[in-house]
Amino acid sequence: MILGWKVALLNILRNGRRSLITLAAVVFGCTSLIVFGGFVQSMYDGMRESMIRSQLGHIQIYAAGYNQYGKAEPEKYQIPSAKLEQISNVIEKQTQALVVAPRLNFNGLLSDGKQSIAIMGIGVDAEKEVLLSSAIHIVQGEDLFPEDAAAAHLGEGLFNALNAEVGDHLTLLASTQDGAINAVDIQIAGVVTTGVKALDDRLLRVNLPLAQELLYTTDVTRLVVLLEETEMTDMAAEDLGKAFRDQNLNLELKSWWDLAGYYHQVVGLFNGVFGFITVIVLVIVALSISNTMLMAVMERTREIGTIRAMGGTPTQVVGLILLESVFLGIIGSLLGLLAGILAAKGITYAEWMMPRPPGSTQDYPIRVFVVSEILMKTFTLGFLISLISSIYPAVKASRIPVVNALRFT
Amino acid sequence: MLVELSGISKRYKMGDVWVDALKDVSLSLAKGEFLAVKGPSGSGKSTLLNILSALDQCDSGTVHVGGINIGRLGEHQRSKFRNRHIGIVFQSFNLIPVLSALENVMYPLTLRGVKEAKPRALQALRDVGLDQQANQRPTQLSGGQMQRVAIARAIVTQPDIVLADEPTANLDSKTSEHIMTLIQKLNKEQGVTFVISTHDDYVTGLASRVITILDGELVKDSQTNISPLDRHNRVDITELEVKV
Ligand SMILES: Nc1ncnc2c1ncn2[C@@H]1O[C@H](COP(=O)(O)OP(=O)(O)OP(=O)(O)O)[C@@H](O)[C@H]1O
Ligand SMILES: [Mg+2]
């Protein structure tokens, strides 16, 4: 019924104030969802990349059994140096890895002569780690260089707990693989932060040879692989796993997805918060639309009475009013998308600093991603909510007895 | 008979009191009649027309229009019934303001999905002498022109009967005469059955039949000439009450 479409469209124009309020409500709702959704996405992204590029890499490779038994007997589940070359070749062949870096993890005590602090040590290939751990920031001092055999990076919290300066010498104690106590001298080359406070309080990074000397071993704990893009992880992990099995390398691997427990907790929490906010926004928008629509429909009671008198059925009246809200919903949602995208870009461009999240040690500017999935969901929601919130006014209008509706002035 | 009303009663509740708007009214109407319904204010004219047009339902009695017992119809069916069998002309025209004259006339046809609504609507506008104004909005039309559009809208579906509740009450006397002449012409030339309620003697003068309602009762019918004398006294009383 083309006339119905025309009436609906023209009624939208005729009832300017009502239409504006409804549109504003839909636009407000869409914009909030797009901006908040995009912000949460950027937060996930930032957190994920910072974890990958400061600790986890995309894929980690261990000797088979390490993740199950390595905690109790780490020395039995190491990757021997002799095999490193071969494994690296496989990795480079299977994936377009940017970096494959060995790490040797250990626990120890760091002493400045007066006090000793438990540390979480990592022996690293300094040159490779510059690429791999680009999200680790040097707060004081300089990079690790392989030539400085005794050089060490201390986490910021750890450094502050000690009474020491960059350049000072400290003693590092650990138990070797066969259980003896061993000690080496280290020199503070720099102070670093990973962005995670709990880690910064205990982190000590030294050159791999020093760590191997301390633990009296030539093995490494793991190989950390950095890919070009995080999206490549799943494919790469699958290919690698297959290649390792095929060549009987006796290795196992985990992706950042498996290792980032904290990330998943935060994502879960914020998805919950986002869901809750979505519901609140939708309720506000729905109430506002429903209210304005009710007023607009009541103002037109007489006209509706006339249509009913001419033989329009209650269903046709409901359809007519819903058609109006379909139009309003589409227009509002489109405007809302536009406003949301502009707001997202504007906020990102403004580079406001974000309040520091708990457990984090770095400030970031607020970024709001424009995510097509969120845009699509928002459009659908904006459209549906304007339709749904008009059902009550429409049904109510269609139920007024015709005689009363006609009497209405 | 086209219309068959028997024993119609309708009461309204006004605060705590019940008002008898219609009391046991019976009436039959043949096709092609032009019936004027007379009576003082509050006598029940509008109530009668509303029941005839299936806009309202009576409390007791039966209404048959074209053989259909409209008391039996549900809300949906009554809408369909109105669309097919009834044309209504309102005192205050009730055109849809966002639509042109032509679209207003097309509306009842499009409600039932008629394809050739436009030529039929144009013809109806021609019948009321307004084809020149087809594309104008109601706001651009005079009162008399608006009522002509409304009449075109009522006849475009070729209804069994057109009901007009004081169609000239909002018009000046000159325009009223034009409208009534038009109605008479449509009645004579196209055989459209009209029922018109009015206070106006000019209107009753044109009708082929006049009934008088008083206090909800049919007290006079020019066709059957029932006019019980004992009720005449009450005319003054009712009119007095209304004036107070
Ligand atoms: N919806 C209603 N609720 C309550 N009372 C009503 C209602 N409709 C009509 N009435 C009462 O019923 C009686 C008849 O009313 P009706 O409108 O039919 O009179 P009328 O002859 O059309 O009067 P008028 O010439 O003023 O239009 C009046 O007393 C009126 O107050
Ligand atoms: Mg009346």
C-alpha cells in the first residue's frame, strides 16, 4: 500500500518535534554503543598486543611435557641447545616468523648486600628480544647488549625496592640444575617496565649465557615466536604442531591465547559490563521513543479514528504506525552510525589520556576502534529498538473505540 | 430492504447516571432513499448514525445492512464491512492533512488493496466538481471544497449507504446549500443512499424522507406518518433542558 508509506513518511516530517526526539534517542543510543564498543575493543587490542610484545610472543615452544611436569622438575623438561638450530629452521620454514628467541627462565634471589629479594629471572637473546619485546619500555639506563656479559634489566618495582643506582653491581643467587647454590655478579644496565605491575616487581632480565652459567646448563626453557600479525597465530600454531609431530621433535607449543589468562578474565569482565551498558542504553532509548511515539499517536487520535471509520482494520493502523517507526529507526540508525564513527575518530584523534587501569604501569591515550561488526550490530539494534518501542503506542492507538477516537479533539 | 433496524437501544453512563441515547428504535430503509434525521441536540441522532455505520454497537436490537447482521461482526470484520458497504461524511471533514485531495479519496480503496484506485478517485472528484483541485492539500482548500473531497471519499467505494452526521454544521449557509445540492444530485443521478442528520430545515426540505428523534425515541416518520401527539409536550422540555 504505497499510500501507507507516503502517509508514514509525511507524518514523520509533519511531526517534526516528535521525529527529532526519536531520532536523537536512536542516534544517542547508537553513538554510545559504537563508542563504548570501539573503546573496549581498542582496550582488548592494546592489552593483547602489549602482553604479546612484552612477555608472551605469539607462540611459545617447549620440550614435550613441560607444561604438565615442568613446574616440579624444570631441569628435565628443557630444550637442549643442540636442537635449537634444527627447531629454528623448522619454525622459519613453517611460519613467517619475525623472531624466534630462546628464553631460559629461573627463580633466584637478588641481593644488594643488605637485603635479598626473590626475583623471576629470564635469560634472553638480547638482540632478538629488542624486536620480540618491543612493548617493554626502558625507564632508565640502556638496552641489554650481548657484549656486556653481566648486564641486567630490572623491573621498575624491583629496582625501587632495592637501594641501588643504574650501573651498580648486585649479586644474583640461584640453584643450579643439579641442586647446588650458585651466584653470579650482575650490573644494572637499565630499569624496565612491562606495563604489568606484578611482573615489574620481580622481573630480572639477563643475557642468556649468564643465565646458563648461573644454572649450570646449556639448555633453554622455551622458544618464543613473534609473527607479523596476531591474526596469523592459529594457522601458524597448527602448521608448527604438525611439523613437530612429523619430525618427531618431541616438542609442545602454546599460543598467546592459551597463555593470556588475565586477558581472558578482563575480556570476560568487560563483555559483561558492555552487555549491561547496552541493556541500559537500550532501555533509555526504548522509553524515550515509546513516550514520544505515544504522544504523537495520541495527538493523531482523530485521524486514526477517521482511518478506522473508512475501514482501516486495527492491524492496518498498527502497521501504519510501525511503518513510521521503521523509517525513523532506519534514518536514526544511519545517522547514529555516522555520529558514532565521527565520535570514535574524534576521540582517538584528540588523544586524551586514559586513567591508568588497575595492575598496569603505563598510561595510554584513549583509542576508539571503528569495528564493522559493532556497527552492524548497532544498526540492527537501533532499528529493532525503535520498532519494538513503538509496538505499545501502536497497539494502544488501534484499540481506541472508533467513536471515541472520532470524538477526540 | 437495504437497512433493517429493529428494537435498537443504546445507553451511556454519564458519571453515575445512565443516559438512554436510543430507546427501542426500529426503522427500515430502501435503496436510493435520502433520509434526513431531525431532532434537538442530544436526542440521539449521532448515536443512531454511528450504529448504522457500524462505528458503534447497540446494547439490544439488531441491525441488518444489505442482509448482513452487523451486530455479529467482530472489530476486524466491522472494519472490512465499513470499507465495503459504508461511506461516512463527517461534520469537520476529517481529511488526512498530509495527503492531497486525490490521495485522500484514494485512501479507502487502497485500504482494501484496490489497484485502479487513482482513476476511480479522479472520477469521484469529478462527480463532486473538484477534479481541478486533485493535487491540492486540504489546507489549501476551502471548507466547502474539503467537504466535497470528503463526499468524494465516501462515495468512491460505491457503498450501499452514505452516512453524514451534520455535514453542513461547519459551513456557512451558502456553502451548505451547495453541498446539499450536490448530495441531492448524487442521490438522484447515481442512486446513492444517504442518511443525514441535521438541525437545518433546508436540509430536511431536500430529503425524500424525514424522521424525527426525541429523547432517543423515533417520534415521527414522514413516510409512515407516525407522530404520537402525547410526545409533543416533551419537545419543549427537552429543548429547555438543553438550553439550561
Ligand atoms: N460516548 C458517550 N458517552 C456518554 N454519553 C454519550 C456518549 N455519546 C452520546 N452520549 C449521550 O447520548 C445522548 C445522545 O447523544 P447524540 O450525540 O446521539 O445526540 P445528537 O442528537 O447527535 O446531538 P447533537 O445534535 O448535539 O449532535 C446525549 O445525551 C449524549 O450526552
Ligand atoms: Mg450529533
